[in-house]
Amino acid sequence: MIRSWRIGFVALILVALSGCQALQKVDQGLYQVAESVSERDRITGRRSLSMANRSAQIEQGNAYVEKIIAQEQKNKRPINAAISRTQYQRLVRVFDRIHQVSHLKQERWQPLLIKRNSFNAFTTGGTYIVVHSQLMTDLKDDAELAAVLGHEIAHTVANHVYERQTHAQVSALVGSNSAGRSGYQAAFTHESEREADRIGILYTALAGYDPLAASRIWQRKYTQEGNARALFHHDHPVNAERYQEAKAVGTKVLPYYKKNQINPRAAALLDNNVLWQKNNNEVAAGEGGGVTALLSTALGAYVQHQQAKGEELRQLQQANFVKSVESVLKVESTRKAGSHLLDTRWRYAANGPTLTNVVMGLYLKRNGKIERYVSHVNGYIKPGQVFTAKFSLPNSLNVDDLKKYSAKLYLDDVQAAR
Ligand SMILES: [Zn+2]
């Protein structure tokens, strides 16, 4: 709907501009202004807001990673092949295939493997992709690794690092107060995460890796960790949503996937595919292109702003629903069913809606670290009903020790059945 409205608006201005010398000069000036504050989105060809150009981005982004490398050397921590030769080779091999089908294949990129006990990978806007060693061992296969690497390179392709910086600067300039709210900022990142997931999944398919691998990562995370919907502000969409969306996108791009083969039509498919169509018809400067560029930049920023506000509201409503249900869940009993098995019984003591996708959680602090365990409750729970949630704990954690770590039960997530 927004798109057709924009085309109509632009056409009107073009009519008004044609044949007027003075206005053409103005338009050329406007084009330069638009060029300085925006860059054409590599994916859709639309303009997005950005004040840094690519070579400055690379310089800034790489300087940050080179600082990490220097730090690792100073602390005598190994990097790359010195951590594990086979792991590093695998990383380079999978990364090269993903990079080859990406929008940035003309740039020279390299992965950096660092030794960390966390599931993480990131880009800084330059030409490095930084991968924590634990991620390499947690992922089940090359296709899952490809999905993570595709997601990370997509953040740079879609200009998220700088889009976020610029968005913050512009919001500060115009004195918008929503941008200061942490919920709004989280919502803004959610949209970026979704976009990076979509692009990354297309890359995996084009590079010859199973595009459903991403959905398997998030399904596993949801099973193990739940959603922690109301526990804290999320800077990524919750696991269940990422799983569902990744599955939908993976299914859509499945026809592009040929096992272990780069799709011969990869380059053409980057511009036109089931997920997006690139718009190359930007009007030239001096012929209305300046006005168009500025308008579409402003419109793009406005749409992003509205999207983030809508997402913020949705997150807040869901978190509030979880809190309201939590307040009417009463513990009937807790029982040690084994050294590492805790049984809990609950009553849904209210006249509210029937519940589904109930996930009960247990959190505690051990050795200075928060740990969370979840229990998925199958089926539907009606008002007044009693239900059980079983928690199986790791071997290192005995049920008798839960008190010592001030363990608390909580409602991790819930939905109203429709
Ligand atoms: Zn991300």
C-alpha cells in the first residue's frame, strides 16, 4: 500500500518539474543532499538513511576488529588455526561459499575465530566476520554454520550497523523521544534481525546449504531456553518467533537449493527472488531524481520508525499478557522426582482465556552466572485446571542445591488459545 502511494506522489512531482530550468538546478542540489545522507539499499534498491560511506565504514569496522586481534595477542590467547586447525578450515570453507553468493562478493572478506565460551558471531560493518569458538562446536553441521555466517554478513549488506548509528543521530536531531526508550530500540533491532535472517537464509540456499538449517537452530534454542518473554528486554526476536519465521522463509527459498552446489543463477536471484524484487528505476538527478531520492529516504526512515513503534507495542502487550497470567498461576506443590529432576504442580486460578504454548521456567544464579531451565507444557490449559511442569537439570546441579542458589520459578511464555 505504501509503495503505490509513493509512486503516485513521485509521478506528480515529476510532472511539475519537467521543463523548468531553475527547478532542475534545485533538484540537482537535492540529489546531492540525498546522496550524502542515504545510500541505496543493496537488496531492494530503495534508499535507506546513512551518513557514512562504504570505505569509511570498512575503515571504522576493521579498526575495531584489529583492536580485538591485538588484544588476543597481548593476552596470549590463540586465534584462527591456532585454536583448532580443522575448525578454522571448516569456517573458512563454509564462509567462502556464503560470501561468493552474497551482495558483497566483490569485497575481500575474512573470518576471524576467537576463543570464547559463548554462542556468538558478529560483524562490525567492515570486512571481517568474528566467530566465537563455542559456536563452532554447538552448531550441528555446515548448513547451520552457513546460516549463522549468512545472517552476519547480511547485517553489513543491509547496512544495519550504520543505519542504527544514523537513526540515533537523526532522532536526536529532531528530538524524537521514542528513540530514547529501550523498548523502542529493542524493537528497531528486531526488524534488523528479521531482515538479516531472511537475507542469510537466501544465501544458504544459493550456496548449496539446506535453507531450513536456520529454523533448526531456533527450534533447538526454543526447546532448551524457551522465550523468556517477560523476563527482560529482548534485542532479538524471541526464539519461537525466529523459528517460525525462519521455517517459512526457508520453505520459500527451498527451490533455489541444490545440495553442495552454488546455484548457477545465484547472481540474478540476488536481485529478483521470492522474497524481494530490486527496483533499479531511480530517476536521474535533474529530472526529479533529487526530490525522489530525498522523499524515499525520508519515507524509508519514517516507515522504519513506524514499524519499530508497532513492534514495540506488540512486544509490550505480549509481555504484559505473560505477567498477568503469571500473577494467577499458583504453585500447588514442588517435589523432588530424582537427584536432577524437579516436578512442579500448578493451578491456573482465574477466569481468563484458555492457555496454550505454556513454558514454565526456573532461574538461578550459580558462580555469578544466571542459569535458566524450561519445561514445555503440552496442550491446552483451561481456567481452574491443574497442570504439571517437570524440570530436568544438568548432572552438575542437584535438586537439593536449588535453595542454595535462590532458584525461582517463573512463567517463561504463554499464549491465549484462539
Ligand atoms: Zn543479528
